[in-house]
Amino acid sequence: MKKLNRIKKLPVAVEVTWWACRLALFIWGVWGMLHGYTSEFVQAVFAIIFTHLWDMFQLFGGQSFITKYPAYIQTMLNVFICLGCVVGTTLNTRTDFTGIDIPEHIFAGYLACTGGFVLAEIMQGEKQPIKISVQSMFALGGAMIVLVGWEFYEFTMDRLYGFVMQHGQLGGSYGLTDTMVDLMLGATGAVAAMFIEAMRRVGIIGGKNRHELREKYLAERAEVKREKMLARQQKDREENS
């Protein structure tokens, strides 16, 4: 039987953040179950499982690219899941306040697009640097697939289990409006992430290593242009010979 991979050591601050999110989800789920909200306990269980995605990638990923996924994406996901369940779901089920959906959907789009940038880099590998334009389109397209998939999920849960995640009945216009607003909010976050991550990766914005990234990016572009020019010159010589 194949042995499982070892889980990489994480910074203490990261581990504390992850376990704080899991603890908050557990307390929220148990409290909901004790007060008659059984669905919240089930939601909390699945949410806690999703907070272990990075750990499962490391254990069961073998030699695949999924083991290279950075932990900071999981940190963003854990914070998003925790706030969405503990704060968002609580406000939506116990109050008339629905404004929490606005930052949630924007954050979801931002998170999905950021993860798409990382996934593109991992899949491309180190043999040839990926164009930032291609990486941006890949990340944005992947984010939109995630956002649309979530609306599919909401529609399915409403139809199968009588939930009101889309706040409308089949054939009504309010549910459609809710879906479109959610998609537009998510797309706003995704587009923002696309520009921010693209500019950060080419050194236009960022921290202390911004100038180093910029020089590296410009050097790679110059090298690619040089190789294309040489290839074109070689092709011209072959055609004229």
C-alpha cells in the first residue's frame, strides 16, 4: 500500500488562523443544532471538511501539481467559509439584513480568480514562463466558472430541498434578479483580482521585491522577443536559400 505524503510544516500564524476558523464553525454548528437548526450543523460539518482541502492535497496528492498549491489560498478560503457561515448565514436566517451577500460574492470572485492565477502557474511549470495575459484570462475564466457553478448549486438546493438561497420561486423574476446580481458582484471581485494580481506579478505594484519582479518580467519578455526574432530570421534564410 502506498504511503501518504507528509504534510508540510506551516507558519504558526497560519495554523492558528485555520484552527480558529474551524473552532468558530464547530461552535456555530453545535449552537445551531441545540437551537433547532439541524441544517446549520450539517453545513458546519461540510465547511470544516473544506477547510482541510490543503491538507488533503498534501496527503493524497501524490506527485501531482495539486501538492504545490500554496497555503495562503487555503487561508483566504478558510476565512471566507468562516465568515460566510458564521456571519452570513446567521444574518440571512435570523435577521432581515441581506447586505452581507454583497461583500461575500465580491470576495468569492476575488478568491476564485486569485486561485486561478496560482493554478495557471503550477500547470505551466518552470519550463517556460506563462504570459501574463494568458494567465489573466485563464484565472478570470476559471473564476466565472466557479461563480456560475455556485448559482447552479443554489438553484438545485432550492428546487430539491425547498431552500430560498435565490430568494425566489421557479418562474418568478426575483430569483433571476438575485442570481444576476450575485454574478455581477462576483465578476466585479474577479475582475479586480485579475488586474491586481497581474500588476503584482509583473512588478507594477507590490512590496519590497516589486522592482526585482519588474526587472525579471522585462528580461523574460526581451528574451522571448529575441528568440522569436531569431526564429523568424532563420525561417527567412531557409526560404531564401
